[in-house]
Amino acid sequence: MGRTIPYIRIGRGRRPVMYNASHHSLEWITTPVVMKFIENFSQAKATTGLLQGYDVNWLFNNTSLYIVPMVNPDGVDLVLDQIPHTSFYYISAENINDTGRPLGQVWNANIRGTDLNLNYPAGWERAREIRFAQGYTKPSVRYYVGPTPLSEPESLAMAIFTINVDPVLTISLHAQGGEIYWDYLNLATERDLEIARRFSVLSGYTVAQVPPESSFAGYKDWFIQYWRKPGFTIEVGHGVNPLPIWQAPIIYRALEAVFLEGMFL
């Protein structure tokens, strides 16, 4: 829909780290979670200098954290009923939606009906085979991989931005399940598993392997494949998407130390 995708940078250090949220529109609860971290870190920087025992001034001076709070703004607005029902975009989405359920309960794609976390060039062809076999052969509320890798403006923008930042670690927030995914095609190392275990201790979430049908074409997969550095998908919260907003403070409490640890490592 012609929008910008903002990012926030915290810190001026030489170690770049990237976090992102809301690749999927039904998982918009991940956005207020990362925004709360920005608020709390900034408040600690301006006052005590400490957050969960971490020295935020040291983190600020040694790390540059790049946060993309909402990768999929059009899809999020659609499920939150912020797009006029008479607009071309809303009508197009309604025509794509063949589930018989309201858009706000089922739409996980971008506004064009492509699943952004199945649009990266890491096993994209295999993801296409899997999802086409499941019937997702055209724009859909979820699981359509797009016509080509990086066909969507959002995934392309994220890819270019990641290349420019060249992070040493990435965290992608999704919902739900309370799990931490850390590997792709056995390319991750023992170091990456140890970081995932550290995140697990801090959050109470479980270290897990991605289900086979979801093991390809995601942002984490692409990052691990091409950078061979630690990349994580964290599935936050529990229940049915979209998770209720009352879970946001619970999710945040589980993840605040994880966000700090990712800056510290």
C-alpha cells in the first residue's frame, strides 16, 4: 500500500544485532512487545542505567540494535479493521478469503495474499512444493509462497536492510507456542544451540526444531543459510492467533532478558 517500514536503532556500538516482529498479520501482538522493550531500555538509559541487571550504557556503547517492529503493516491494519471496507485492498482481500471466516481471524499474509515468512530465498522451491501440495497455489490468507522469492516489497526490503546492516545475530518474533527455533538444515552450530538454551533459561520457552512443513523460506532460514550466524525465531505466547492483548505484558516479561542478552552476547 505504499507505506514505509520503519526501524528503530538503539546504540552506537560496532556489534550490529537485528530484531523484527509482525511478519505475520495475525501475530501483531509481537509489535507492542518489541515497542515496550524500546521504551524500557530508553527509560533505563535515561535514569538508572540498569535493566534486569544489564548495564544499558555498556550495551548502548558496544552494540547497535536495529528493530523492525512491524514488517507487515498492511496485513496488520487489515486484521485490526483499519482499512476502509470500500477500498480496493479490502475488497481484494475479501475476494481472496475463501475460509468463510472474518479476515481478522484468518488473514496472516501481506495485503497481496503472500505469506512473507515463506518468501525468502532459502529452500523456497521446497516450500513451494510443500504448500502447493497442500492446496496453497495462489494468493491466500496464509501459506502462499508468492510467485518468486522476494517477490513482495516487504520481504525484499527486509533482505536489503539485513544485507546493509550485516547483523551478527537476529531474532524474529512470531506467535504462538512458547518455542525457540534456532536451526536450518543443520547449518547452525553448537554455539547457536547454546545461545538458544540461554534464551530458554531466561524466557521459560522451549528450544525446539521447526516442523518439517514449515522448515523452508523463512527469514531465519535465509539468515542462517547465507550468514552462518545465529538466527532465531521465537514463537511467543500461547493460544490461538490473534492472541489477546492481555498476553502482551506476560510475553514481554518472558522476553525482556532475552532481548538484553541478544545485545550482550
